[in-house]
Amino acid sequence: MRTPVDRAVLVGAPDRGMDPRRVDEHLAELGRLTDTAGGRVVGTLLQRVERPHPRFYVGEGKAEELRDLVRAREADLVIFDEELSPAQGKNLEDLLGVRVMDRSELILDIFATRARSKEARMQVELAQLQYLLPRLRRMWSHLSRIRGGIGLRGPGETQLETDRRLIGRRIADLRQKLQQVAKAREIQRRSRSGMFRAALVGYTNAGKSSLLRALSGSELFVEDRLFATLDRAL
């Protein structure tokens, strides 16, 4: 059975002073990120803004135009190129009736599917939880209800408070584990102090894995997509 593909509408709301060529490059890259994440772009919307609208980031009229576009294209996802505040994300989802993401959340989603080492997976989970924490109110529909039942009677506690506490504990746990990994790596680094080391550095999809594969003869995974490889070790 094939996994359903999200039909995404992309939204760019750059500052009025941004070079038009950079605006086009940003939206094109967002489309490639969407493809990497497994989505399909079915529409785009652009509005240059003087400053972000406090409710929708874009203006109210443009937000209504976005709603019409989402319905016309039968989209089930909207992705903003700019970072949305938790309140803006919630207001947009209430208006549009579909999931709303921004570039940061999209990249974290890609990282979650590309991370291979234990350390990378922990780093991605930590980043995702830190991103999620201030956005819990729009992620769950049951947050304001009071839990009842055995052991939960009395003053009660909202689901939001429970989720925040659990996420806070997980964040603290991940930070501690990553510190331990960093210490272990430092010990390994000292033991290899006399060895020659080199690093390949470049932006995503610049050809680092292809070059390493050609130089070393290794069978590294190579794909013409953004963040196709997140971490690799020989």
C-alpha cells in the first residue's frame, strides 16, 4: 500500500527589501525541501511584507486568498518559508482547516528521517521537542480538558501541563545523554591525536557525499535531494 503524499501549498512572505532573485531562490528551495520530505507542491502564494502580521504573518486579505487556494487545490498542508510564532500557526490552522508548518519544522522533519547514528537521532529529537514545546496548544485538541479517574481526582491537572512536564523531562534526559556522548567522543579524539584528519564542508546537496565516495571508494548513499545524507561515518 502506497503512503499518501501530502499536497502542499507553499507561502513566501519576504521583506520588501529582499532581492527578487533571492525570493525566487528561497521558494524554489522550499519546494525541493518539500519534495525531500515526501510532499508534492500543488500551489504557491507570495506576498512581500513590511512587517509580519501579528495574526497570520501575511495580511488578512492574503490569508483569505490562501484559504481559497488551499480549497481549490485540495491541499492538506501549508508550508511557510518564514518562521511562524505559535500563535500565528494556530490562527492559520483555524482559518485554513489544514496543517501549517514553517521551514524550520519542515527541515526538522527531514532530519528525523535522515539521521542514522544514535547521537544524530538524539540531537534531532531534542531539536523537535524544543520546537514543539511552545506550540503544544495548537498540536493537541484536548489540552484544556481536566483529566479525571483514579489517582487524578482532586485539584486536577490540564493535559497541557502534563505534556509540558513530560516533554521537559525528556529534553533534560536527552541533554544529559548528549553530554555523555560528547565526553566519550573527546576521549576518542585524544586517542587519535597523531592521525591525519580531514573534513568536507559545504551546503546541503553540494556534492560532499559524491566527492567522499569518489575519494574513498566507499558505498555512501548519494541522492540528488536536499539533506539526503545527514550523518555518515566511515
